[in-house]
Amino acid sequence: MKERLVSPTFVVDIKGITELQTLHDDSSKGATIGATATLSQLLDWPPLKERYRALYDCASLLSDPVLRNRSALLGDLCEALPFVDSPIPPLLIFDAEVEAASVKGRRRIPVSEFIKGLAEIALEPNEMAGAVHLESPPENSRSLFLKHTSNSDFSVVNAAALCANPSHPENRVVRFSYGALAPTPTRVHEVETIFNRKASTSQLIDEAIGAIKKSAEPMTDVLAKAEYRAHMLEVLALRAFGELLGN
């Protein structure tokens, strides 16, 4: 509507629907964020900062303080534009699912399957996104979100990472995802397999960086060339692993 691409006869504000305002966290089952919970409400919600820090870091960079009083996490997710500071990379490392609702019932769509392409999502024409559900993070885990820009507020590349028990290979969990690099965000599952092995931290990081670079298919657009995006993805991955693994 803002771009004058559509001119609807009616506009319905759903902000007043109580069911869509849910903010709930269960230490064993995870968190539920309703479709109309604003970014400002999220940032004031203690569980987000305490247990889902990567998503908190990302939300604090979305939009601006004024718009965060109105805009919602699910709205940014459904926009599905890679260069916007999308919450998708943090949602990927928390195994998030979108709850879709229609007159036929409800279903859950993994965030990894929700984004189909540029501004294209998995909702059917008769469905709406009612909530996003995050799995409870592993015990003793830390997570973070990093972004890189170039002469713009838009991301050239952004990344989310999670690590639990970095000094104990038998219980170590490491996850990594990235966005803004291509039309669809990516969680690099090979990284998780690599860090399950017993080896020096520096060797595992080198192997993980290799897997991340191999998975990437960066695009060239008005913000950056593919080669620059690929380089900055490596830089952000090194920063993330260095901070979370203490190396």
C-alpha cells in the first residue's frame, strides 16, 4: 500500500486481537511470540534477553525506536526481504516454527521452509501467521547476532550463532546461520557436525569456516558484490566463533 501497488477497499487492524498478543516462555517447551507483539514489547520482555539473546540483539537493530512501537517480529519475517535486518537467522538457530491459521485449522511451518524466495513465503492465500514458536535453547548456551552494512542501514550480510558447553566436546552444541547474502537465509548444519568432533578449537573453526563458505551462494545487488558478501560472511563467522568459543 505504501508503494501504491495495491489500493484495498478496507484495511483491518488486527492489533486488538488478544490471542495474537501472546508473549509466553516455558523453560522446557520454549517461547511463543504472537503476531502482534511489538518489537518494543519484545525488547522489554526478560526471557528474550536472558535465553534468546541472538534474537534480542537482532530485534534491537530492527527498524528504529519509533517504528518498533508499532512493528512486529512476524511482520518482518513475512516481508521476506533478504537485505532488511530480518529476524530469520536468529530464528533458525532456535529451531523456530511459524504457526499458520485459517478457517480449516492450524499448522506449523519450520522457519527453514517458510521463506521460499524473495518476498515469497509458504503461507496459503487463506492463511495468516498467528505466532512464532521457538524451541528452548540448550542449557548453558550463549547466542549472538552480528550484521555488517556498507553505506546503508541495510545488511550486506548478517549472522546468528549459538554455542553451549564449548569446552566439553561430548556435550558441545554449536549452530550457525546467516542471511542477507542471498534471497533465502541458511542454517549451516554441517557446522554442528564439525563441532561434535574432538579436535583443537582452532582446527574446528577452520573446518566450520570452510563449510560455511562452501554453503554460500552470495548475490550481487546495489548494496554489494557477491565477492564482498562472501568475504564479510567469513569475517562475521570468525567473530562469532571467537566470541562464543573463547578463541
